[in-house]
Amino acid sequence: QGNQGTEVWANLRGLGTRATMTMMDGHRLPADTNPRGERAGVDVSGMYPSIAIGRVETILDGASALYGAEAVSGVINMVPRKDFEGFEVSVDWSQPFEDGAPNQGISLLGGVQGDRGRAIFALELRDTERMRFTDRPDFIIDTKNPWQRFDAS
């Protein structure tokens, strides 16, 4: 479906990303398109810093009656944090045990509240190194015979 390895799309009930409506705080998000111009879904990995997401709501039944054909498989609503005061830092690093690309990131969240209002600031930086198909030859499928594994030797 056009996934290049860094996108994260919601796919409820296995009906595809086009059948799942993705919302942010009750507002519909515009869908990405693939190279052919077809609607592909919403990439949720880059739309909002994960440290600032308060909760994720999922509606599975009756969503299409309320939201239309785009929500046949359901609705995912990401609700951001709204009442946060202070400063929070999150650092993560991952390295596969064998043959993979390391991934590291840092997330910052800051917020102030007062009698006249509130403000929240969130930032997320992520660095994912490139991984080639040949880094994991056990997962390469031969196009002539899909049941035969690729031999890297």
C-alpha cells in the first residue's frame, strides 16, 4: 500500500487503511495519497509528537452510520494532552539483535497554566538509519517462486 518503512497507518479489522477514519481531537485528518493518486490513509507517525498524545479512542461499531463510508472499519481518534504543567523528556534507543537498523529519538513536552490560559509545547526528533533489503535475506521472496527463500550466498 505504498508503505516505505517509516509510515504508520491505522488499519482496523483488516479492511485496509482507506476504510479507517483517523481523527485528531474529534477533527477529521486529510488522507495521504499514493503515487497513483489514490487515497492511502493517514500516516499517524508524523502528524503529532507521541509524547503529547493523552489517549487514543477507538470506535468499531456503528462508525460508518455517523461518519460515512470512510469509517467502514472504524474510527481512531487521537486526543492530545491539554492540562499539562511542567517539563517532560523522553529518550529512546533501539538496536535489533541482528541485521537491522538502529533507531533513536528524543521527545520534549513543556506546559504552563495560569488564570488567563495555558500553553503546551511538544517536540519529537527521530533518527532511523537506512536498512537495505539484503540486510535480512530471510525475508526476501523470489518473484519467480514465492515459496522459495532468497539465497544470499
